[in-house]
Amino acid sequence: MFRQVPDEWEVINVYTVEPVPVDNHGATILRLASHEITGTYIFDMASPAPASPPRTPNKSSSPTRPPPPGHQSAPTRVSMERRVSEASTSSSTSSSPLPSSSKRSPMNSIISFLRPHSNSHKSSHPQHHYNSSSSSASSSSLEEDSLSGSEASILKESVSAPQRCQHHPTSASASSTELAGPSRRGYKKSDVKRALMAARGELMKQVELAGRNGLVSEGWSVTILRQAARYRIRIEYVGRPAVISYQQEEQTSRARKPPFLEMVDAN
């Protein structure tokens, strides 16, 4: 039995921000952790719906109506007249003269030749090709509900030193933007920001489980991956936990947004 090797994920784009101090205005740091913690989270985007094939009119789908009894084609009418004339000739006596209708005139010969030829050149229905917009509709529906079914899984939580972070556009992302354009991507920038906020919330859960209630420094790294029609957002969130005494409830670290979140919109 052969082992199936999965396709590798292609790096589309990378956004990184180095850990920066958090402005805890008016708060008092009671106890500070000796090191930072890093949480790695994976958000699998929903696969886009397959685009429906373009519609083309089909002649076989339209019901075929039988011709009215009084509208037989010219060859059928001529052959019927010929059979009637032959039957009347065989029933008549040998002394009676032949009726004039049984004789085949040159005009009848021309009609019996031209009618089938003209019927064989009937114009067929033109084949129309419609550009289906279901791919964009599925792309837009996909972009709106992409994070609704995504699951964040913590892959690792380890101690790491702060790294210098910045935006790293890849050649693949540049070519993808030029060819497909932003409207055809399998994700929106708003999806990246929502995933980033969800990753921060997961890290805060780990901080609270460790007996802390806030962060004094935060940093993050976002990597956009693609495999065929699938997209994946990989986030590494770095923070230094601490026990902080806040003056007001709305100043708690749990409700804050990641620092430099607008960087996703700028690139």
C-alpha cells in the first residue's frame, strides 16, 4: 500500500511585529514573569464552493412538438399523392383514360427535389456561452463565513526570545496579487485581523491559567499559507505575562487589541 504524501503549503504573505511594551496607563505591575511565552495557532479557512459550469442552451431540452396534420412536408405530401394515384390507377379499368393528377409533371419533379434540399439547411439554434458569476459569489460568501467554521488549535507553547519582526512580502504573494487581484483571494484582511484577535484571546487564556491577568509586552507573526484551493492562517503570538492591578475595569488586558493591527490593512 502506497503512502500518500500531502502537498506542501505555499507561503503567500507574512506579517510580523516585534514585541513592544503595552501602555498600561494608570496600572500597577505587581508581579512580572521572568520570560515571555509564545503561542502558535492555526486557523484553517473553509474551502470555497465549486463554481457551477456555464449554462448553454440545449435543443434537446426543449419539448418537440409534432407537426399539425395539415402541415406535412413537401416530400411526404408528394409521396402520398403518388400512392393515391397508383391505387386509383390499379382499380380503374384498362379502357378508362389515366387521370391527369397521376401524371408526374416537371414542376412536381422540381418540387420533390428542392424541398428536401431546402429543409436540410435549416438554421440551428446558436450556442450561447454565459460567464458564470457563481465563483465570485462563492468567493464573497466564502470571505464572509471563512472564520465561522475555523478552529484554533494550540500547537506549541514555548519560551522564546523577542525577535525583530516586519512585513515580508513573498514573490508568490506578489505574483498572486498581480494575476488574481485582491477580490479573488480565498481570504480577506478582516479575516486575518479576526484570527489575530482570536489568537490573542487564546494566549490570554494561557496567561490566566498561569495565575497572571495581563501582558506588559506583545508581538505577533502572521503567515498566510495556500495549498491548492485551501488557505491557512498561522499565527505566533508572543507576550510577557504579569500580575497587574488596573484602576478601571475597561483597562484590563483581556479586552485589548493586538498592537499595530492596522499593519494588516496597510500591506
